[in-house]
Amino acid sequence: MPKPSPRKLTVIGSHQITPNMKRITLGGSALEGFPPNQESAYIKLQVPDERQDSLVTRTYTVRNYRENLNELDVDFFLHGDGGPASAWASRAQPGDEIAVAGPGGKKLLDFSADWFVLAGDMTALPAISVNIEQLPDHARGYAVIEILHESDIQAFQTPEAFEIHWVINPTPEQENTLLLDKLMQLPWLEGRPSIWAACEFNNMRALRRYFKQDKNVAKKSVYVSSYWKCGLSEEQHKKVKRTDAETAD
């Protein structure tokens, strides 16, 4: 079956959530028929790359979808390297159009687990946010989130026994182990965990080793993904990620 054509959506609003995170609200008649309850699913955006005078495809997360209003929210990390999607979002105005394909599959915690771990940087913060908002009231565990600046901290309502730890890193493009270091400082709770983590490629591999080898967490209880890799474009990162997936345990 051929894939459906991308939807041509229109920017209907924007909101600066924090200095480095901007929410773009998309709408339009082409959004009709978008399936409900797709928060955390991925979508593919076709954005202009001025350096190549062409359109490129970038992957983002459905942050909110209000079916009754025909509105779709996408949160953009406005990173300083001038990537095409970040550049588009930084200047997007109501009336601008963008082609959006999807949604793809959702990746959420297993909410039947005994406790939970969320970890990631600002590229993963939209998906982490959806997971936090869907935690059951009795949830125990932690979220460890790497951000550029203290002003990028977002407010969440969380269960009483679930903690959020913010890690400040103004230079995420430089190799670091901040996420892993913080996670290793936190108590490992009893029971079956459900783990969700997404971040830079090298950090992803370090987290994967920690969860699967050091802590012996069952494969089915761990979702760990890389959203980018230092020094590589998204296209180059996809190739590295594909090779890693073929060889990973």
C-alpha cells in the first residue's frame, strides 16, 4: 500500500515555552482525519534548507493534538547550530505552510511497570513531557533531563513519588556523560522498571549499556534511542543509527 501524501498544514500560532523551546501550532482542513490520541507519535516535517536551496525531512514529536479544534502542537528545540527545522521554527509566522507526514508509531513507557525512568536531552523533551503527563498517580521513579540553561526548566505536575532532575549543560555538542552520571547517583528501586531514554548517539549507547548490562533490565522493558549525533547531519545520523541497531544486543 502506498504511503499517504503529506498534509499541507498552516501555522496558526506559536508560543515561546522557554528561551530554547518553541511551540508551533498547526492546523488547516488537511488535518481532518488525523487519528486521535497521537501524543508522542512521530511525524515527518518537510522544511526548507537554505544552505542547499531544497526541502529536507526532519522528525518531530506530536506534543498535543486537539481533535475538536483541529490543532496540532509541535515543540521545537531552538538549538544554536542553525539546523533547518530549528531555523524554520524560529521565524515561523501565522499563515506559513508546511508539509507534514504521519503519524508514525508511539513510544511510551509501559505504565503497568512497578517504577519508571525517563532520560533525555532537549531534543527528547517533548516526548518525555508526554510520558510524564500520562504517568499513573501511584508512579514511582525519576526523570533526568538535560537542558541548556536553568531558564529551560518546565513545570510539570507529577505523582508524589516521581522526581524530576534537571541537568544543566550549555554545550551539548561536546562529548559528555552528564545523563548517565546523574542516573548512577539515583537509587535503583525494587520491582520491574520501565525505561524510556532518547538523546545524542554516544550518550544513548552509554545509557543502553548501563540499563541492559549493569542493571540487567530485560530488553522488553527498555526503550533507548538516539535522536542525533555530534557532528553529523540527520541523514548521516540515520545511517550510523541503522548500523548500530543491526549490531546491538
